Amino acid sequence: MIDVHAHFYHPAGGRPDWAERNQSRLDAGDRIGVRWHVASILGSWGRTSPTYFPSPADLSIANDALVRLAAQHGRIRGYVAVNPNFTAHALTEIDRGLAAGMIGIKLAASRRATDPLLDPIAEAARNQGVPVLHHVWQHRRREWPGQEASDGAELTALARRHPAVPFILAHIGGGGDWLHTLAVVRPAANVFVDLSGSGVDAGMLERCLAAVGVERLLWGADLTLCTGLAKYRYLERILSAADLDRIARRNAMAIFPAGAFGDDR
């Protein structure tokens, strides 16, 4: 299995148990069959700059920490986390992170997906041949404090402007009206839905399959693995082995750079 939406911690984030939490995720992943954790670190996790508006300095420290974790643990791959409000730094950080072995770009809720400031980031993703994982609130009806959240309609607008870039719509189970999201992303062929998030509503997985098919679903867990495992076990009972394998790993292997997961066929 490939977890396309993982997170790890680092010393600058302020959690004294950061190393234990990282190891517990890896251990739990081993038990349930996760071969690769594709992860990001969101700056200092709010300690020295806001989680969704991280400073350039905090992003560089976090991205460096993730590169070190990937080197230490052979089953971690990384997204370069950037803040599009700092365009020059974001583009430099993307080049630097991908050169160090990272395989995608992470956008949190620093600027709405319809904003032109995201266009240089998307263009860099196209040039480098990597996907973009974008934080999404499912059908945002109002402003939320501490973030400039996008919903599926806004991410779809960005995807239409950049049809050659694979966009991963984050955590369909992360809260909000996921039925609205599925309706708006259905025609956007370059938007892939990640199944992470703590929501495990009745009918959610069936509706995801009906909306975008097995070809555009990606397995992921976000902060914890428990609800991701619950969704995987449910999919085992409603899908063929081949279709389950597509969601669990093959779709991810198709949108990340060739060789990102070794020779893991």
C-alpha cells in the first residue's frame, strides 16, 4: 500500500514526543501493509509561524527534516511544502526539495486555489512532472479562522487552468459536504481524490467510486492510520483484488515520477 497523505513531526515543531510519534506511524504502517508513506511536514506545526501560513524559514527547516527522515527510513517519500504567498521562496524550495529526492508538492491553506499566486506553483509541478496535494475543505460555506481554505470547486478551477498537472484533493473524509465535492470534481480528469480523513460516513466510498471510478481514487490516511485502515478493509469487501490494488498503490505509481517507489511493481 502507498499512503499518499501522511504527516511526520520534527524537533522544531515543539512536540517532545516527535520521534516516538514518527516511529509509531511507521510501526503501525508495517502492521497493516503500508510500504510507502508519502508525507509532508507543515512548517513548525504552528509553533513559530501559523500552521497554514508557515514562514519561509519554517518551511525550509521542515522540508530539510523530511529529507533526513526519508534518508533514515527507507519507506518515506516527501512532498515539498510551500507557501504560495512567498513565490520566489516557493519556487526555489520546490527545485531544492525535488533535487533532494522529494516527489511532489504540498499546498495547505495559505491561499485559495483560485488565486493566480498558485499558477507558478502549478507550472513548476508541470515542468518537474510531479503531482500537487492540495488541502481541501469539502464545500466551504464560510471563512475558517487561521486558514484560507479551498473547496473542491476551487481546486477544480485550478486543475482546469493546468490540465497537465495531477492534483490530489485532500482528505475526502476530512469534514464537510463530500457529496458536493464529488459532484464538482467528476468532470476534472486530472483531479484525484484521496480517501483520507477521519470521516467514514455510510455510502461515502460507494459514492466516490460512482463519481470518479477506481482510476481516480488514492488510498491515504492523513494524521492517523486507523480510519484509513477501516476504509481499506471496507473496500476489500466491495472491490475486486485488481481494483483494490489500483486504489491502494497503482494509481499513485502512475501519477508520481517514474521510479519514485523503486522497482515496486
